Amino acid sequence: SNRLVYGVGRSKLSNLKNSQDASYADANADLAKKLSIRVNEASSSYSSDTEGVVLDAYESIKMMTVSFTMKGVVLEDRWVAEDGTVWTLVSLKIKDLPQMYEEAAESYRKEQEEKKSSTLKKLEDLLAEIGETEDEETLSFVKLASEKANSIVEEIDVALSTINTDGVRDKIGESLVMDGYDLSEE
């Protein structure tokens, strides 16, 4: 199909229900792998020169995209072979993948902004609790805590400033069209 991407799973366990459940999970895993590869290919040009926190950010967004996208999975067909093996076919509208990437990236941004705010709030609370002190040990602790909080905030800012959400979303769409998928509304 030029509008759907498919996942196939199979399983043969001790009973039909368990086999069906495992086969469905296997089909979803197959589909998730295909989607993950698509997103990874599209984001690789934006993340290939990066490392550390930025690369981790792209990986997190990729996993969130797959997770978000899997909510739209449809059970297309199920077949039980003579030997009891259950085969399951699932599908997903491929046109939704670029938008799901964008939603996952926005969700990631919000999580990181909340982490940043939380870190700064914890530092502020710590400083308020300690109050003004001249004790060298306490001052040393405050300095370390401030440096750590600032380091966390800086890493978040670097990751957020280098993530190219629009570029990756568009690249996913271009890649899908080049592979023959139709991203238009049905």
C-alpha cells in the first residue's frame, strides 16, 4: 500500500489467546522497528555531528515518536496456521508519521523545559533554606550545587537549541514520498 506501513508478527504458545497476544505484540514490534528506522534515517543528517546530550535528545524524540505513532495501529488481519501458529498483520497510516514526530519533539521540549524549571527551583529552594552563611563547608556545598544546576540547565539549553524539529519532520515526509508513500489526505 502506498498509504499504510505494515507490521507482521507470529507466535505459537500454549494456548490460542496467549499466541494471539504475543503475535500482536510481535507485529507491533515489527512496525515500531520500521518506524524507528524511518525517523532515524531522517534525523541522522541533523544528529550525525553531535554527541552526548544532543544525540540523546534525538534518540528520545525518536522513541517518543514511535510510541505516539503506535497509538494509531490497526489490526488488519489474523490467521491461525494448521500447526497453531498465529499470524497477525497490523497497519498504520504513514501520512501521520511526520506529524507524530513533530508532536513528540514538542513533548520532549516541554519535558526539558519542566526539567530546567525544576532544577532552578530546587536550587532556589536550597539557597533559601541555607540562607546567608559564612560557613566554608556550606559555601562549598552551595557552590557545587549551583555549578551542577547550571550545568544541567546549560545541557538542556544546548540540546533544545540544536534540535531541528522542522527539518527532521520535513525530511521524514520527503523520504516517505521518495519511497512511494502517499501522504495526502484520503
